[in-house]
Amino acid sequence: MRHTILSLALALLSAPTLAALDIEPLARTCNGCHGVGGVSVAAPIPSIGGLPKAYLKRVMKQWKYGERTSITMDRIVKGFSDDQIDALAEYFARQPWVPTPQPAAEAVLAKGKAAAGDTCRDCHGLTGNDPDVDAPLLNGQWAQYLELELMKYRSNEFKMPHRKMKKAARDMKPDDVSAAARYYGAQGK
Amino acid sequence: MDPIDRRSFLKSLTAATGAAFLCIPAARAAQPKARVVVVGGGFGGASVAKYLRLLDAGIEVTLVERATRYTSCPLSNEVISHSRDIQSLQTGYERLARRGVRIVHGEVVGVDPAGKKVSLADGKSLDYDALVVSPGVDFNYGAVAGLTPEISETRLPHAWKAGAQTLLLRKQLAAMPDGGRFIIAVPKGPFRCPPGPYERAAQVAMYCKHHGKKKAKVLILDANDSFSKRPLFEQAWKELYGYGPNGMIEWVAGASGGAVEEVDADAMTCRTTFDEFKADVLNVIPPHHAGKIAKTAGLVNSGVWCAVRPDNMESTAHKDIYVIGDACAGGDLASNNPFPKSAHMANSQAKVVAASLVAKLNGLPPPVPVYTNTCYSVVAHDWGFSVVHLYRVEGNTWVYVKEGSGISPVTIGSGKDAKPVSRLHRKIEAQYAAGWLDNLMTDAFG
């Protein structure tokens, strides 16, 4: 009898709890700017579907707690609970990574490949599809977005807490920044 | 079904691809599980049609829209300033059709909520199990003496629905002499795109500054006493174009007699409570109300707008009819944070309706609604900013979530330590604006 009451109580409790944790309605609101499944069709805005969970979690929490400057996202994530952020990171990490290879001139690609080999390869891989566990994929990410993000790393106006990334971005020559962004943007799977 | 089964069913149902339901055999698909009719093919209507099909391809979705092409209002001020081609804001309905949305190009002239039927101008009718009305706004021309739809179309464009009037205003701006006066008459709110008139002022000033019209004036005659993103606009106007009686842009508040009451298209003048102003270009935006069909259908029950339920946007006037987009009155009215009438807001409301309808039609528990808005304004090629909004529903009322809302920073830090926001920040935001539009258009129409 006690057992029955307990399971009944559990059943009653779990229905609304599960509903409250359903992240898809919230995840769907991200599609407006980042595309369905986190596949952006717009060059200034990153694709986020398929990025590593650890990376997505970390940046969203850094924005939320004022440790990292963003342009728009740091305002948006402050309205989400830590649990929602974790669930969003898990949701988007589960989506397939869809590279959008963007054409670039041969000379730019060669220059970008050299810069990527010198500076980016260690954490992101030479074609950007083999990153460290908490580093983002770069293959077929939008080059315009990558360049804007690198400008933030190179500027003193933005709080960018990843020291290794900051140093790497600042050590690059301005030409190499743009070439590396285009090189990674040109990569496919 | 125990709760766990329901949960996994719901998850497969809401998978981004909707793959689970694309497998329904054709014989079963021929007998839809429900018929949903969507009236109006703007951001709201297109988004709800798409998401219904994404979440459950067993639902038959019919979208009724007069036009075969849609022109986005967001960023159409860049067309006026010759910074953007209008084609870049246009899309058709082919991609929605490929998703299985039945597209009917026609006009809904009547709604029978009891018989669950809409009638079209060509005499045909459509039965529905659920109806989504997303009619946008219509204009109250009678509120401004001397203004008629014909005068707006030919001489004093409002250009508040992107299209022919946007192009007319663009032509008028190009033809304006140096030293000319461009007047923007802003109606009493709420109106579509709250930051729109002020972004337009900046875009017009940008055009004048770079096209040999440095002595031009942009005069905003406003029926309201404040406006959206005001500190950001005033900062940018001042820095880029000069703001105030000696600057290129000047703003007259409603309390200072800014409300335009009468226009004379022959004399090119407009009259406010206190003054008469002569213009070279007269951009008069009339007050708005919910699109005509909302009134015909008996859905207008909150002033000139349609009241809806917070959990699923269902009309409070009629069951099984949902009103989304600019025509609805929603949001946290208690804290004076209503839903802004924006494309992104309509897109977000559409997703709430789609998820709620799909759950209901499949006998599943209602999803937890969340409403978001992100809206960018571009005041120069390299200067943009935005506002974000987040609303939750608690105890069947909307709650504006302040922590997840707000405008771009005006300064970094505040008080004595305040530093200006870097130009790089503003430049990145101008680029995000263009990207936001492309992704939002694709999320709705793609």
C-alpha cells in the first residue's frame, strides 16, 4: 500500500517536472538568429548546432556571470537558469555540425593555412574539424563571424577570458587573422 | 502512456527535422489528423505554418495570403537610404510549399467561429479545426485630417509596410534639395516596429551626409513623449549627424506639440497642436490598428487589438482561433512591458502556437511557453544596436524577465567611471543586424 502511494505520488510529481525541463521550446527560440538546428545561413552569425557541449556551456555561463563580453548574447542568457543553459548546450551539441564551405582565393587559402598551422592547429586542428574537447569546430564556420570574433580577442574593449586564445589572436599579423578566418570558413567536413 | 513514454514521444515529435512524422504512409497522410488554416503570410503566419509542418507533418496546413511575394519591414529603412536593394528583403512561398504547406493566394473576407470555416473573396471557403490569424496592422487614415490611402500611396508615403511606398520615399529623398526638410510624423503608440521611426531618421541623415545634402534637416514630429532605445539613438544621432535645433536631426515630443493632426499634400505642410511645418518630404505614419480581418472576425476586444491567452496565444474572444504578430495585445501589461510589435516577436509567438497545437492535437501535455524578441537598429553602415526581450508565463500571466532583457550598453560602466562603448562594438552589431534578418527570414519562410 505504501509502495503504491509512493509510486502514485512520483507519477504525479514527474509529469510537470518533466514538462518544465523540456528544453525544445526554449531551444527553438534560438533558431530565429542562429538557424533551425543551429545552422546559420548568415555570414555574421555563427552556426552553433554540433559545437562541443563543454564549449557551449562555458561561454554561456561566462556571459551570464559577466566574465566575458558579448554583443547580444550576454544580455539574453542572463534570463536563463544554469540548468536551462546546461540543457541548451546539450541540445545544440546533439545536433549535427553542418559546415558551410565558403569559397576564397587560392592565395588567401594558402596564407590562411600557414597561419592556421602556426597558431590555431594545436587546439582546433588543421582543418578545424578535430578540436580539443572544449574548443569549437571551425570547419565551414562563417568566416565573417570568425573575423569579428578575432577582432574582439585583439581589442582591449572586450572581456575575453581564454588566455591562450587571446594571446594567439594578438600574436597574429592583421593579414593573417583575416586569412585564417577565410581558410577555416572554406573547409568542408 | 506513462509520463516517461509521453516524454520520449514528445521528444521525437519535436525533433528539429520532424523526421519521425515524415515516415507516415501516404494513405494515412491523405487523412490529416487536423486542418489548420493560417491567415496572413508575414513573419508570424509563415513561421507558424512552417513549424506546424516541422513538428507534425500529419497536420494539414493551409496558408492564405494575398500577395505572392513578401517584403520584410525589418531593415527596409536601409532601402530608403539607398544602402540596400529591396530585392534583398523579398521572398516567396515556394519553400513553405515544399514543406507541404498548402499556399492559397487569396483574401479571407469572413470567419465563422461557430461553424469553424473561413470564406474567401473568390467565394470559396475553408474548414478548419484551428485557425491562426496573423493579419498585421492596418492604418487609421482618418486620424490625420487631409490624409487618405491614395495620398499615402502617391505623395505622402508612410512606407510602414515595405514595398511600393518604401521605393517612393527613397525616390523623394534622393530628389530632396540640400537644405531640404524631411519630416517623419510618428503616430501615438503602440505601433509596428517601436524603434523604426528613429532608425529611419538616422538612415535619412546618413544618406544626406554622404550625398551632398549636409544642410538637410530631419525633423521627427512625435505623438509620444519618449521612444524605444532612446539613449542609444540620441547618442548616435549626436555623434554622427548632430542632434537638436542646430543638428541635422531634431525630435519634437508629443508634450511639446509633436503630434501631427493635419496635413496638406498640396502645400506640403503639416499642422501640430501648436505649429505648422513646411516639408520637402513628408513621411506621415498614420496610427495603427489590428489588420481588418481581425475586426471582421470579431477578434478585436482590447482597444484596437486582439487579446490572447498567455499560455498559447488563443483569442479570448473565440475558441480555437489564435492571434499572433502585430495584431495581438500581449506581454507583461502590468509592468508596462507589452510585446513589442516586431517580426521576431511574431516568429516567437508562432513557435508557441505551433508547439501548443501539436501537443493538443496529439493528446500531449501543453509545452512550457517562452517568448523572446531580438531587434536590431542600424543608424550607420558601421553603427548598430539592439534590444532583447524575454517573457515567461507564470500563473497564466506574462512575466517580463528583466534579467534577460534590455538594450545594448550606452556606456561601459556608469556614473563617473562611464566610458564610451567602442566603435568596434557598434560595428559588429551593425553586421549582426544584417545576419539576423537573413536567419529570421529563413526561419520563417525557408
